[in-house]
Amino acid sequence: MDDYDRRRAALETVNSTLINEFRAELGSNGSSPKAAAAHIERLSFFANTYLIDYCDQSLAEGYGQIGGYLGDWFIRKAMWASPSEIKANIATFRKFYAFLKNSGRLTQEELDELKGEIAAESPLWLGRQQRYSDPQIPFEDVWDFDAGLSPQPAGPTHPQVAVTHFTFMCTGLTAKHFGIPLATLPKVDNLADADHWAACWRCDLFGSDIESGTFYFIFTNARTFFSLIVPNTDGSFATLIAFFSEILHHQFQLAGHSSAPLALPTFKLVRGQPRVLIGSQNDLRRMALYLFEDPSLSLDSLCLRLNHTPLSALPEAFPDRAFAQLLTSDPPLASSPTPNIIPFPQAPRP
């Protein structure tokens, strides 16, 4: 046995011990056998395929390698990689490294560093995965796109200090989830007239996956009722909005509107009771919950079907049709300063 084989065997032994202890911990905490098996499979692949061969580290040492794994290697090398798989891996790593901290093999500072990296970087990892899977995006542009999306500290969400690029009507459930005092938000009863049509959305919490720690939010446009389903795992409203902006930009691209990527957005929060918007979103929520029962549907496919749900409040009948018409007649991106949500950059991005 040469030095490489001995080193690999030693790391595999260490990893096996940690994984078996974690498996026992999952069982004692009431995880189902199926959920526990999925956690172990993801952890074993990270440990024995990536950490050993590329980092020469054990699982306990490799907490700092998650960004390189989920934000690059996993996207390129794992044939099953998808946004949902990245989120599932994040949930596994959160559980496992919290277990290591509780068992004294990771410090609180190291765990906080890991949590901070996930909170700041996960929107970029998910965006890269989506772009990597898009045949219309050249490979070299998948990572270059990030130059305009460098992680930034989450700014305050209090309405008195937030700058308006997007306006979000925050429901009571959403406010409670993120700890936002709803009564402190300014009241806007006619959100459709507040800003440019593409900037105004109502955000509501409508479902969760307890096993993975994922919460799902529905964003409904105030004018077209076009809706997006956006997952969130870290409990940060700023992260939710960053991912929303990536998904929305992708919809612009699908509609043929070539534009610069939306930067990590600034936004303001409001409250209100616009009955037509609330009623239409409630109808769409019920449809989304029904569609969620089909495990074969991706979030993209679910939204595609959701937005072709006829609504009596729309002159165009279908949200996808109303959205497409306004993208043409009143586009949300412009070459000169306008009330639109964000202008094209004045200079090429370096």
C-alpha cells in the first residue's frame, strides 16, 4: 500500500465513524428511514468522492469546502445536480455540522462561519446551477455572470431605510416567519399603481418541507397575477429576494428580453388589503398546493402550469398571457432612467 492508499484509507475510516454516529443521531431524533438514508447518501458522496480526492480532508475538516463543492464541482460533475439537489445538500450539511458542533468536534465559530457562507453564497450556487442547465447560456458565461452578483451584506429591511427597486406587499404569514413587525410597514391599498408594474409583487408563505427545512413562498405580480414559487432555507428575507430576482430574470430571458442580470436587489416592504390581488393570489395558492402533490413536477413546470390558470379578474384571462403582453408593451428594463425596476447598466460589466 502506497502513501496515497494509506492516507485515503485513514480518511475513509474517520468519515465512516462520523457518518455512522450521525446516522444514529438521525434515528434518535425521529427522522424517517428514507430521510435519514438520503442524508447519509449525500454526506458520503461529499466525503469520499470530493473531500478525499480534491481536498485531502475528512468531513470534520472539510466544513470550509462546501462553497467549492456546491457552487462549482457538484454542478459540473454530478449528473443529478439540480437546484432542489443543492437545497437538499444544504439541509444535510446544516444538520451534520450542527451535530459535529454539539458533539464537540466543531467550534461555534466554525459553525457560524459555515452558516454565514451558506446564507451569503447559496443564491449564487442555485443561480449557477440554473444557468449551467440552460442550453442557451454559453458555458463560459455561467460563472462570469457572478461578477455582478458578488455577495453583499443583507441590508436593513425596515421600510424607512430601504431603497425602492422592488415593492413587496408582505402578508401576515410572511411577516411572522421573518420577524417583521407588520404594523410598522406603510399601507398601500392599490399596489398595482405604486410603481412600474414589474416591480410590484405580493409575497405569501404557502408551504414548507419540514425534513429539509425549506419554506416555499408565492410571489404574485400586482398587475398580471403572474406568479413565481421561491424556496427559502436560511430564514433570511434578503436571501429570498435575491433568489426571486434570479428567477424573475430567467423569466425575462425566456420571454426573449435580453438584459443585464438583475443585481442583488434593494426593496421596500408594504402592507395592504387589495381585494382583487388577494383573491386572485388565494386562487393561485390553492392551485399551487394541488400541483405540489405531483412529485414529478419541477418548480419550473409547476409555475408554467400555475400561470396558465384562468382568472376572472384578468382581461387577458391567463397570467402568462398578461405577463407576456406587458413585457412587450411596457418592458421592465430600459436604456435610460425610468420608473422601471432597474435600468440597463451605463457601462459594460467588467
